[in-house]
Amino acid sequence: MAEGSFWPAMDLLRSEPMQLVQLIIPMESAHRTISYLGDLGLFQFKDVRLPLKRNFLLKHIRIAFHLVQIFQFLLCYCLLDYLDCKDRSLAELNPEKSPFQRAYAGQIKRCAEMARKLRFFKDQMKKTGLSPSTRTINTEIDLDSLEVKLGELESELMEINANDEKLRHTYNELLEYKLVLQKAGEFFNSAQSTAAAHQREFEAQSGGEGSIDSPLLLEQEMTTDPSKHVKLGYISGLVPRDKAMAFEKILFRATRGNVFLKQSVVENLVVDPASGEKVEKNVFIVFYSGERAKNKILKICEAYGANRYPFTEDLGKQFQMITEVSGRLSELKTTIDVGKAHQSNLLQRIGFQIEQWTALVKQEKSVYHTLNMLSIDVTKKCLVAEGWCPVYAAHKIQDTLQQARLDSNSQIGGIFQVLQTKESPPTYFRTNKFTTPFQEIVDAYGVAKYREANPGVFTIVTFPFLFAVMFGDWGHGICLMLASLYLIAMEKKYSNQKLGDILEMTFGGRYLILMMSIFSIYTGLIYNEFFSVPFELFGPSAYSCRDSSCKDAYKAGLVKVRDTYPFGVDPVWHGTRSELPFLNSMKMKMSILFGVAQMNLGIILSYFNAKFFSNNLNVRYQFVPQMIFLNSLFGYLALLIIVKWCSGSQADLYHVMIYMFLSPTDDLGENQLFFGQKYLQMLLLVLALVAVPWMLFPKPFLLKKQHEERHQGQSYALLDNADDNLETEHHSSSHGHEEFEFSEVFVHQLIHTIEFVLGSVSNTASYLRLWALSLAHSELSSVFYDKVLLFSWELNNRVVLIIGIIVFVCATVGVLLVMETLSAFLHAMRLHWIEFQNKFYEGDGYKFSPFSFTLLLSEEDEAA
């Protein structure tokens, strides 16, 4: 949630103190009150019903609303004070009623119908290539007027669409008809020309050469009855090209070959009148004989989606029909263009206000949804709402109730009262655009329990730092910083745009990337790596060649001639034979130090959680033994690392730690780092062994004892409080009178102890990923620099050099700046979730989800 100028000072360590509040709102100002609370965005409503035992008292409160204002307020508050002593248990409002049976279901349906119309408008705008205008015209309009206006606009637009659809259907049919006239006319003209040529050729042959059969044939033709001549019928139209072959085969089979089919390919795509899609089609004409064949052909045409059109053999009529069709096409084209322009103008006018209308409908729908969560009395004079709000927001909510009373001209205002409850409140952290991504990393693991220590405060520093330990290169860090600064500079532009999923996540974490880049530059200076190249930024190297004639200084040893390099790794180490052993040893020990420090921080936070919740058992039997166990083993290892660095000893720490368990009484010999080390190791080993049963056994038995004492104390009560106990019996039974299962508690404590003991070893080893990924990043960067960039430079070829630079840039960006960044990010996240947060963080809470129009609209935009 964004932090505004009116917020008090931000405190991320503990979530905001919350309180359960009851609001009694007059019916006449209910809608405006809920709307104002949505603008405020600091109240989370609960879906509640009122117990039957309180109905009588609430009836008196409703009657009080009809009295004089001052007397009414006094009476209401007195009655509510009496209600404070009674049962505050809450359940769902009208559980026997479905959402469609609630009081404001009709209003919600109205809003849903208006939302459907707005979606229809947006779909139409999307089809026509228009988008909602950013130049919104702000006009005051109420929901009833908007409903009427949307209905009129929808009717007008649907009428335009229906007319346009009819016109386009007719237009496409005429286009197909014109194609049939042209293609079929060409076929008839070609056939008639061919037939005339054959006739002339036959007459020429029969006139030049006589035949003994000719008189007989001529006599037969003359004696034949003209009524018995067979006349062929024909059907013409268009068929989809992908169905043309099957169409021809089924015609042949259905008529047993007694048809003649002629097809002609249409070169361009044809818009099908039925579907409106562009398809490939063929013009066909089928010649047949007889009504049975005609009926079969018609059914086959319908089955294959072939559109049929009339045709005439007369050339004059053909020309006349083509002229008429062309004229009608021109008229329809003009009519369609005019209708399209009218539709475009209408959608543009809608586009200027559609965002405002959409926001209004969403807000009104959410208001009525919220009103359905409130309890309505029998006389319908007031509404009762219950919900959570931050303690600091109480005055703002009361002011909002008063403002709603004034604006709605109500005689009385809403009543605000704090309720007492044992229910766990929601968790609410006030974050800003800088702290939000860090808090989301923590929330992805689990939302903090109410008032639990928030690891997000420490994540702001530890997360980018651990990332930078694995990504230490100040050249790559500068690249990340430039990218993050660009996103920050374009913040206003991108925040109002819909970005892709990946870009949206990147933009949301721009400040996280900035912090990661800053820490990467710092650790890169420590490692002295700029794209794997060392620089003498802080002075000359402390080492030089043994003598002036030494030419293999990077392969042989070096001699220290100056003071130690003041900051970071001496650049002379890069490229030497000792580079890898030196850096491996340094980074591995450094990873262990960071890991032990962060795990100790997690255990210390568990102490503050225990003290905050007054849980002394966790302090004595969880925090203390855990600190002893962890530091007796791995804290001691961290101490040995620091002593070895400071003293310059050659002791083998692996040998020291292994024989600390195998042979604790043996002398250390040359591996001894300080006086009394053997006795200290024996003491630490004993403390570590004692810490295990210390964590395991006392807590379950003490919890059992506390439960028995609490249960025994609740078995007796004063007679005066008997009625109250009867009223609250069914509520307290689910909390205070639960049966104590000692076996379950003991098993849980056993699992927790084993997890911590084994986890101390595995978690410490897990921090070695800092060393491994840092080494992998450094070696990959070195390979790309030496084997790609330097290799292409040494070939003295300009083309090869350009190719080498391109490959180097692509490899650096793709592998090191994208894949390695993602890898280091995920490993840093794992170290925080598993190694750090499991020491103290329960994460079993739930977020504070206030009724807020701002959040509602932003969530809708993200979903869209």
C-alpha cells in the first residue's frame, strides 16, 4: 500500500496495531458511508451476523434513532456499553441464504449488467482498432442515469451492428454472384465458341465428302419428335476449395456419373457471406438431367456449404445482370462506409468516458457487495458492520462517518465502537515503492503473524548484500545500475502502462535491482573485478617480481615490496598460479562468517518475538539452548577463521573441527591457534551436547503443567458470573478448553529439535553457495574476456574483432547479466527463506485487505 503524506512514521519491524470495530450506520447514509470508507481504504469489512441474544437490545437502538439527536446518542452509547460485556462472537451473515437472496443482490445484478455492456463497448472498440482515450471527460453522473445511458448506447450500437451485418452479408453475396456471372459466362462463351467451330468443321466435312449413311441420318433427324429431345439443366455457385474434390466425388457417386461438373478457380480470397471469413473458393457449374438428379445436387450443395446463384445463357441478360450487380455493390459500399463512420464516431464518444464509467460501475458494485456483508435489522432502520482497522485510523474513520452524515443530510451519524476479541487480527505493514519489493519477497514465503518481527526490515540490507557476494563485479554492477536507473526515470510512464509479465516484475523491483547493483559495485571493488579485469584503483600493488629479469612473475612467486593493498584484493593476484587457491579460501571462509552471522541474527529475533509475546518458555528453552548449540560449533569455527586471518597461522581448520568430535582430549600440535584452545573445545562440545536435551524435554512438560493449572483455575467461578459463563461457554470451548495432547506436543518438539540440530549443519553448509556462485561468476566472466574478446583482438582482423565484440556483448548480457542475475537472486532468496527465516519466522498470518477503491481498480487492471 502506498504511503501518503498523511501517514505517521513508518515502522516495518512490527505490523500495525489493529482493532476490531463495530459500525452502526443509519440506512439513509449507508451507501455514502461505505463509499467514503472505500475512498479512505483503511477498513476491512467482515461478513457477520448478530447473535440472537442481542436482537432485543439492538431493537432498542433502532428505536433510539427516532428520538432527539442528543438523547439518542446517549442512549445508543449506553446500550453499546452494555453490549460490550456480552458475547462478541461473530459468524457469517445469514449462512442459510445464498448470495442471490441477500438484500442488495438486485443492485449487484444491475452493476453486473452495466459491466457487461461496458465490456461489449470495449470489445467493439477493440474490433474497430480504437482504444479508450486518455483525454477523459469528467462529468458527474449517477448510477441510474448511467444505466439508462448505457442501455441507449447499447441499443444504438447493436442496431448499427445488425444493419452493418445485413449489408455486409448482402454485399458479400453480390460479390460472389458477380464472380459466378463472370466465370460461368466465360465458360458458356468458350463452350459455345467451341461448339460452333466443331459444327462448321462437321458441315464442311459432310459437304465435301458424301456418305451412304447421310440420307438415312438426316431422315431420322427429321422424323424425330422435338418434344422428346433431352434438355439439360444446370446449377451454378461457389464451393470452398478445400471441399471441392470431395464435392466432385460425392456428386459423381450420388448421380452415378450422370452429371457434368465444371470448376474454375477464383484467384483472390472470397469473403464467405455466412461466416464473414476470407476463404479460397471455386466457381462451379453442374449440368444434370432430371428432377431426381437436381434434388440430389441441391442437398449436396447444402451439405458442403456451396452457395448457389442463378445464371442465364443469354449473353444480353448476362451483361445486364452484371451491370445491375455492380451498381448495387457500389451503393452498398457507400452505405456500409457511412454506417462504419457513424459507428466509429459513436465509439469515440464512448471512449472518452468509458474509463470513468467502468470505474464508477466497479466502485458501485463493490459498495453493494460490502453492504451485503452488513447485518440489516428487521425494521430496516440501520446497518451493523464489523471489521478491522489500524488503531491510528480510528479518528479518520470517525471523521468519515461524520462527513457521510453531513453529505447525506442524515439526522444522525454512524456509531463507531471498538470490540474486544480473541481472534487473530490481520497483518498490515505500511510500505512504499522502495520497501514493497523487499516485503513481497518475505510475503511470498508466508505472511507474518500479527505483530511478529518482520524479516523484511533486515532483508532490505541482507538480500542485496548476499546477492552481491555471488555477483561481485563492479562492471556488471554498473550495468545493472544503469538498467534500474532507466526504469526509475521512466517510472511515471511505465506505471500507467500495461507491461508484460516479466517486464512488470522487473519494473516493480526496480529499487531492489538498484540496491543489488550498488552492493554489487561494492563487492566488485572488494574482489577487484571489472568484467574480470583487475585495476589498481587504490594504489600500486604490494607485490613485484623477485628480480628485474623475472619474466614469468604471473607463474612463479612474487615478493612483497610495499604495504598491503589498502582496499580489496590486490590486483597482482589475478592471473597468478596462486589466484584460485587464494580466492577460494577467502570466499569460502567469508561465506561461513556471513552464514553464522545471519543465523545468529535469526535466533536473536526469536528472542525478541518471545519477549514481545511474553513467552518465557521460548526464551529459556528455545532461544538459550539454540544460541549455545549454534555458537559452540559454528560460532567457534567463525572465531577460528578470524583468529587465523589475524595471526597468519597455517593451522588446518578442517583437522581442528573434525578431531574436536573424534578426539577432543588430544593435543592440537601445530594446529593450535591460542592458549587453552583444547579446554575451550571440550567445554564447547559439552555445552553443545547439553543444549540438545535442553531444547527437547523441559518445554513439553512445562506446557502440560501450565495447561493443567489453567484448566483447574477455570473449573471454579463465582456464582455472579455464572450467566456470563454460560453465554460464552460455546466460544471459549474452542480456544481455552481444548484437550492437551502431550504426545503431539512432545513429537512436535522432537521434530523441532532434530530440525534445528541437523539444520545447523546443513544451513551452514548451504551458505557455501555464496562461494560457489561467486567463483562461477568470476570464471565465466574471465572465460568470456580471455577466450572471446582478447582472442579476437590478437588475430588483428577487423571483421573477427567486430564479431568477437558482438559475441562478448551478447554473452555478457545473456549469461552474466540475465541468467547469473536470476541465479544469484534465487539463491539469495533461498538463503533468506530457509536459512534465516526458519530460525524465528512463523509466517502463518493473513494480510490486511481493506475495502479500497484504489486497490480494487489496480487489481482489475492487473487482471485485465
